[in-house]
Amino acid sequence: MPIRDRVRFILDGEVVELTGLDPTRTVLQFLREDRGLVGTKEGCAEGDCGACTVVVVAPDARGDALTVRAVNACIQFLATLDGKELITVESLAGPGGDLHPVQQAMLEEHGSQCGFCTPGFVMSLFALFKNEAAPGRVDIDIALQGNLCRCTGYRPIIAAAGRMYELGDTGDWLTAPAADSTVDRERLARLRALSDDQDIVIGDGVRTFMAPASSASLARLLAEHPGATLLAGGTDVGLWVTKAHRTLDPVIYLGRVGELSAIVADDDAVEFGAGVTLTDAVPVLLEKFPALEELFLRWASPPIRNAATLAGNIANGSPIGDSMPVLMALGTELVLRSAEGVRTLPLEDYYVDYGVTARRDGEFIERVRVPLPADGTVVRSYKISKRFDQDISALCLGACLALHDGVARDVRLAWGGMAATIRRAARAEAALEGRPLDDAAVDAAMRALREDLEPISDLRASGAYRLRVAQNLLKRLQLDVAGEPSDSLYAHGRAH
Amino acid sequence: MPMDARTRPAPQGPAVGQPLPHDSAHLHVSGRAAYTDDLPEPRDLLHVAVGMSGEAHARIDAIDLDTVRRAEGVVAVFTADDIPGSNNCGPVVPDDPILAAGTVHYVGQAVFAVAAVTVDAARRAARAARIDYTPLEPVLDPETAVEQGSFVLPSETLTRGDPAAALASAPHRLQRRVRCGGQDQFYLEGQVAMAIPEEDGGLLVYSSTQHPDEVQALVAAATGRDAKDVVVVCRRMGGAFGGKESQAALIACIAAVVAARTKRAAKLRLDRDDDMVMTGKRHDFVIDYDVGFDADGVIRGIDFTLASRCGMSADLSGPVNDRAMFHVDNTFFLENVHILSHRCRTNTVSNTAFRGFGGPQGMFAIEYVIDDIARALGKDPLDVRRANFYGEAPRNVTHYGQVVEDNMAPGLAAELEASSDYRARRAAIAAHNATEPLLRRGIAMTLVKFGISFTSTLLNQAGALVHVYKDGTIRLNHGGTEMGQGLYIKVAQVVADEFGVSPERVRITAADTSKVPNASATAASSGSDMNGMAARKAARKIVGRIRACLAARYGISEGRISFADNEVRVGDEALSFEAAVRLAWAERVSLSATGFYRTPKIHYDRETFSGRPFYYFAYGAAVSEVAVDTLTGENRLVRVDILHDCGDSLNPAIDLGQVEGGFVQGVGWVTSEELCWDDQGRLTTHAPSTYKIPTCSDLAPDFRVTLLPNAANAEETIYRSKAVGEPPLMLGLSAFHAIRDAIATPGQPAPPLDAPATPEAVLRAFYGGAL
């Protein structure tokens, strides 16, 4: 297979072709420092404030339509743009300087004060404009989860999100809202012309970025470079560079491996390839487990979900990752591949200790296999954090149990934020196993949790709070299963 | 989203009173508004990074910078010994070293600066130093500071009446200790400055600062120059909120020292984490109160001890704590009161200005007391608030001797009580809580009375510079800075109306110490009051000269000459404005003028804490309704009604933005924004991943904000408008008290909830204090 030594993407109608490239140079550095496109701002350099939001356009999985997605330029490595189109705040205004409907709406509704967060909001709103035809308040809240504004209090920005659909569509793709969008054939064709099945190897003469195009190439490269950094969405790896100033070499990027972007479902399980983003994984999971909607709405933000992968969330191994408690409760398995072959590991055996996983050098997570439980199985997950949106869990419960004639069986309770790793609570599970889910059983389980878990105190919560709320979440589970959920506070008062 | 029709008072002029967009809105939305880091970089620019202390309190034994100097891309490294002039960036007291000398006083204190060819090289190199310390005992919280007598400034007291006797004889009495947390400004644009050497020792400094004059003075002192040698320019900031009032100077001084020493342009832009660790925040307070009251809840006597975390130096802590003392009355008459204010020195970052400047903490204290009284008596807190409002003489004099001349609180409370349907909703909430044990609701009204003027009387001065060009266009400059609050468009509206031209003719220019000297900080909500007046005076000088010139030329009285609609009417004849200007120019009339304003009526004796520190008061009222999950303590704002007094607004769209944004920021302060330090004095919430300001979904789904109509300021402010920058922030206290209401049990004492009301704090309070 020939190797490509350059990265190509489209910016403002031009193909940008880069040969020499620092493997961890960010999109934001490229825009501001190399191109003088200083409209895109750095607010935090960790993907949490959204001042750097840009939009990436790419052919969808089938290759016959375009995806339009906001991402955080501050932690997105430039080389990952290969084969895509980058749209920045400077791209939106017309050639004569006419403001885009999103920009005009922000102006008319007084949506900017200091203006520093504004380009990021404009880009998140632009993504909304291209993806939703008639968003309501909750849709707007979700679209803006990844953007912080410290001046306005958000009300005028929400107003702008409604107003933008009423302003001039000049007929080109950029100004056409979602409802009017036909596939831009020419745009799609230009993007498809950039893609090929060559492995990319590019560097700055010292360090190297590799983007294999197949699973086989990936396994081979990883065998050759067992110490390589595996990069998927980069929403954590990006911070190793911007915050910890680590030097990563080589970087092996999973995003071009076609096989890894597949989602395969059968009667027993759904399998997510390691390249599947949260944005693509969540609708599939929600179809199977509708009760998880609140968890997934509160999980990160669109720019993060658009980049981050389900497998990356798991591989990262953080004790406060949001997907793992419920995936562990469901009995999820990981398919690990290396040059030597494939092995399957239950998720709960993957976490050895804080920051230590069972993944061996030369191995990568190829697929995440989520089993589909039998009818009558209750699946729930509750996340608790200081702020509803775009916050890291203080604790998170993933629960799975079969309920037959009111008696709980196969009880699995997995906890985030309650130990050095995501882990199950064996004594509490035993206290519920084979018993009706009544006050006596739940009280016993609540007491047993004290033996199962010894949460630490940190900035997100004290150990005492974590334990008390963990116990209360079992009470919530009981009420929830009994079909008398009190009104969810997350949804309270908010019209969908 | 339901939204009341916004009150649009009749505009007062063609431009003044119109809801014009922010002057930079078209630039903001298209990415073309240039912030300091966006400016074109001079040739050979050096990027600077700061090496910070890892210790809260320690003696520096040795600094080994060899590895830093040898790191890739590094050009020079500087310590305190390399500062050519004064090693101080303290604004009031010279106790703030630019780079630590001998001893470090907090984790994050700047110890050395690295200049390198790229940002990345500088930041990597800054981490390579080895510093040997001998640890010293740190003081990490205000309580310990009080015990040890560790203060940055002497404690202050203010007494009126005979509080001891009033307390002793009061029918009811309550005592409690309560805390309110600090708050990070979290401006989206981090601290940044770029210093450029000019010929003959000159320095041009682009600084993201609310106070260019102070940066000029401190940069001059640090680099061994005079004020005349240093120019400081700021076109706009990406937010400031007080965080760039004094503490922008540290960043500018470091950049300037590097530029002065290397003779190359130097830029320092702090990474977000470093910014949050290195620069000061709102003071957290420990409040002890002892209150005596009667059966109606009327306060007979009250004693407050306020202890604030000032951090390692004085910074602006003196006036911040003074303002807290001035605002422990809020809208209430305190007949017998004693306040003891401790300004605690701690080995944490030096706390500084933040929107409200001590006012929020003072109001937090008294509103908490009122709430406790109401619950002790089983009364609706609104009734107890009302019973304590300022009223007729003698109940109309503040504890510092200023007469409350326009007591708007009772009227605002009555109007909002009706328009928000407060009583019926309170009854519905009580019924809900009686039957729904898990998801409880609560409601509260709080009000704000905020004193407008710098308490340091001498700061209440402003200057402006206006040029009119031969083509009839105008260039406007004044000492105020633009941080998003819309000051520049408001002042431009004033100037446009003075000349009778459309606002597009007025070009607004960057704050620049070479144009208007000796300007005060843009702070204390005073920007449009003072700069609007100064600019009007400048414009009127020029208009007067043109009028006199035309009167002489046309031989008619000046009274028959008027400026409107881009024209000058001379008797029955109309000239275009530019023609009139050109005539005046041809007659050799000066078309440039300065304007100067000093706030009238104010005086105040710092020794006795008495006088009239404030020109007037700004008022507001808010009703917040919340829901609280009693299994987790999570809480959510459901509905908000606000009625706010902006006087006769200069620009109702801008003012509405200040009210809405200030309120949400205030809610953040008392709910989700929690600053945490570990036992070594390290801030553990130093990025948006760990420090949680409100997001879009936190805005109440039902949010109704109204600007009070027909509310001309009783004082002769610019167009009878009122300052609006800070006062609405304190309306956020209504959300805090709604949460208290939700978790209170009717007939029981109020639950002991500290701010911020994080889920953990709320659950703890719900369980009576222990989890």
C-alpha cells in the first residue's frame, strides 16, 4: 500500500496541503499563528469554553451526504482534518462582508457584549442552523452546551437561535438552513476527491503522525511502535499537549480506519467500532435504552461528542467517565486487537487500578460490544454533578436488573466517582438479588454500599456526599422501577 | 420562551435612549473585533511565560534556571533582580511584587519570567526550573487569619446607635456564622499584554485592562521610566468584571520588563489555568451576626463581624471591604448597628475587584439575617423585608449618615409582588411541597440598593477628547474602557446628539493614556455616568464655538442656531453639518476639545465612615423560583421575574443586557461556582472543567426582565440615567433564598446553608448540617 506524506483539507474553498507538520499542532494554532485567522479564540485550551469552536464538514459514513459538526479547535490536532472541510467564523460572511443569517441574528438580538465568546457561539449556532430545522429551547440549550458566555446570561443568544431562521438565505449552501438544504453535490465531490485509502505518515522531521487507512495497517504500525499514542477524538489527548506540555511521538490516529467507524447490531448485541463518535453512538444506544436519555444529554457537549469516541471514553480509564457505569452494568465486552490477534475482555476486567488498564502494549480496542438484555430488564443511569451540562460527574450509577414478578435478579450496580476505577458494588447487589425491590431490600442495599465503596473527597464532592447520594440513588432506582419517578429535575420546567 | 415585552422608554434624543446595537457587534459576530492577542505581532516578538511558586508560603533558597535558559527557543530569563525599577504592581499599597523576591506568599505567585520565540517554547521552559524552598507556616483561611491576627490592613469598625443595648433589650435574638464563597471573574479573554519598545526609551503597551492609567504608572515605575515615556492602549477587553482593574498590571509589568530589558517587543498571555491560579477573585467572607428583633421582624439592633479572604497583599481589599460595610444595610434601616470588618491576610492569591466590589457580600449578610428572622417568626420573608425597609425620617438615614432620598425599594417590591404573582405562587408551592417529598420548590424576592460612586472620592473624575474633522465626522475618545458593557456606544450616542448627527458619524477609539491622562479605572459602574458627562462637555465646547462662529457670520443670535438631523439650522437656513464645520474651520475655529467631569455632592470621612460616599443609589428587585432534588441537592431555576431601575436608560438594549447578564453571574456566584483549595493552599478549581459558571440551560426557562419605566434619576446624571454595571448581579441572591425556601420546613428555623449552594451544600443543609 503506498503511503501519503501529506495532509489535505479544504479551507474557504481552497485545498490546503501540508507536508511537514508537527503531529500535535492544533487547528487553533494553525488558524491563529499560521494563517492569521484570529477570529477563532482561545478561552481555555481544554475544550470546555467553546471560544475556539469551528465547524468540520465531511462526507457521512455512507459517503452520500455531508455531516456538519462543531468541534473545539483548541484540542483538535490539525492532521485529523485530512479529507474534511474546515469552516471558521471568518468563512461565514459573504464576499461583500454581508453577515451570515447566524451573525445577523446575533447582532440584531444583542447576543454579544464583550464579543470574545461570540465567534464560538456563532459556529455552534451555525452547526445548529445546518442540522436542525426548527429547534426548541431545549435543542438550543443542547447545541450551546459547549459554549460559555460570561456577559449576556444567554437569553439574547437563545433569541438569536430562533431569529436566524428568519434571515436571508442567499441561495448558497452556507446560508441555507437545514430545512432547505439539499446535498451540495459539488461540495461532496470535492471532499470525496480528497479521500483515499492510503496510510498517511507525516511529520516535522523529528516527530511523526500516522493515520492508517485500515485495521491491518493500524495493527502493524502499533506493533512497530508499541509506545505510540493512540489518538481517536483527542478530547483528552489534546490536553496532554495543551496543558501538560507532553511531547507525543509517534501519534497513531484511528479516525481514518474505515472498519473502526462501523456500528453493527444483531439480536444479541450492538458493536461500536473504536472510531465511532459519541454523536454517532448515542442515538443507537438511546434506541435500545431510552431511559438513558438524560445521561446522554448531560454527557459533555456537542463539540466534544462530535470528536470523542465511545471506545476512547472507555480506553481512557477515568474513574469518572460517564459511559462506563451503565456499560459495565450491561455486561459490555471489549474486543482488543494486536498484531498477534484478537481477544475479548469484559469491561469490568479492563480496569486494574487508577490509570491502569488491562490493555497491553501493541493492543488497541477494536470494538465495544454492548449486549442487549432480555425483555423486562431495567437499565438506568444517574449522573450527579455541580452543574447540569458539560460537567464531570461527582458520581454516576449504572444499574441493570431483571425484574420478574417484582423480584430483582441479575442485579448489577456499577459506580463512577466512588473508587479509583469504575467498579461494581457486590454487597449492595447481593442485598437486592432475589428480593422484591421494597423498602427493606433497598435499605439493606443502602447500608451495604458503605462496605462496598469508600469514595474520596475532592473538588467535585466530599466522600460523605458521594456515599449519601449513592445510597439515595438506590432509592431513586426503587421509585423509578416502581414507575413513580418524581419529575426529573433536569427536565423540570423545561419545554421540549 | 415567554418574555415580557421589553420596556422601551421613549427615547430622549435621536440617538440617546435608542436600543442601538453594541458598536462592535458586527465585528464580534464576524470574528473581526481585535483583542490584544489578535493584534499584528511586531518583528522579533518574544513570547513570555511565567514560572510560578508551587508553595503557599516559603523562603526561596535557590532558583536554578540553567535548564530553563538552555531550553529550546529561550532567549532570556528574568527574576526579581532583573527588574530595572520598582518591583511592585500593588495599586494602593506597594506590597505586591511583580516577581517574588526572597519569599513566596501563595501557590501560583510569579517567581521568574521566560522569554522565548514561541508561546509553546516559553511555557515548556517555564516548567523546567528547579526552585529550592524552605517551607514557612501558611495561613490558608480567614478564620485562621483572624485567630492569628494576620491582616493586610487594619480592621475597621462602624457603629451607629447603641447596638449592645438594643440587642440586650430585643424581644427576639438570633446568632449565626455563615459563609459566602469567592468567585472567579472568568472573563473569556485571559489576561494579556504586549509591550513594544519605541525610540528613546519609549514603551507602547497594549494591555487588556480596565485601568490604563494605573498600568502606565506601574509599568513606568517597574521599568525605571516616567509616565511620559509609557503609553497604554486598550481598544476592548474580552470581559473583565473587575478582574482586570488592578491585576492586569502584573501581566503588563512583566511584558514591559522583558521588552525594556531585551529591547524587543514582548507579549504575555496567560494560559487559562495559570490565569485562574495567578490572579485574584472575589473575596470569600465569613460572617458572624447577632441580631435582635421584635415580633414583626423589625431589627432593633445588629452586630456583624465580617472577615474576608484578602489573600497575600492589600490590592483593592481596603475599598472592597469598605463597600461591604456600606452595603450591610441593603434596602433596610439599621437603627442600631455595629460592624467589625477584618481584612485577612492569607497565603492565597490576592483577591481583588469583582462586579459588586464587596457590595454582594454585604448584602448577602443582611439578606441572610432577614431570612433567618422570617423563619424564626414563621413569617413570609417578603413581609419581614418590607417591615425593615427604609422609610420616612428618621428611618431614612444609612448607618454611614447618607440620607436615602429616593427610596425606591418599597415601590419596586409592591410592583414586582403583583406582576410576578408572588403570593399565589407561594401558596401553590407550599401546597406542592406538602405532598411531594422529593422534588421541592421554593420562591424568594430580594431587592438591591447599590451605592453609585467610587467610595474613594478622588476617583470620581473623568476626561474626554473630541475631534471634529473638516468632513463633518467625529472622533471620540475618553478615559473609559470597553469590556463588553456597551460604554462606548452609550457615550457615542450622547456625543451624536450633542452635534445633532447620526451615530455613524462618530468613530469610537481605544482608551489611550496619550489622549486622556490620569483616568480612573472603568469600575464602580461609573463608566457612562462619568465619561458620558465628560464627552458631553467636550462636545458642547465645540458646538458652542461653531455656534458663535455662525452667529457672527450670519449676524443672528446664537439662540437661533440649532444642531439636528445632520444639519445646522441658522435662522431659517439649513446647512449640512459638514458645511457648518467647514465654515468654522475656515474661520480658524478650534474643532477639538477636552471635557472633564467630577461627580458633585459626594464627600466622605474615611476615619469615621460617615458622609455621602454615593451620588445616588440604583435599585432592583427579583423574584426567583427554584426546584430542588432532595435526594441529591441538585437545584434548578424555574422562573425569574426582575424589575430593575436604570433611571432613564441611555440604551435600553445595552442596559437590559447588563441586567440579564449580571443576574445570571450573581446566580452563578451563589449556586454552582465553587472555589476549592487543597490543604497545601493549591487552588483545585482552576479551569472551566472544574470551575462551573452557568451554561445556557441554567437560564430559567421562564425569564422575565423589565426595566423600570419613567424612572428619571433624581440626580442630574447624564440624561437622568443610572449606572447599571454592578447592581443587577446582587439580584442573584433571590435564587439563593429560593433554594433556602425550598429546603426549609415550615415553622422550623432556617436551614444552615452556606453559599455557593452546590448540590452538596444544599443536601447538607437539607439534612440539618451533616451528611
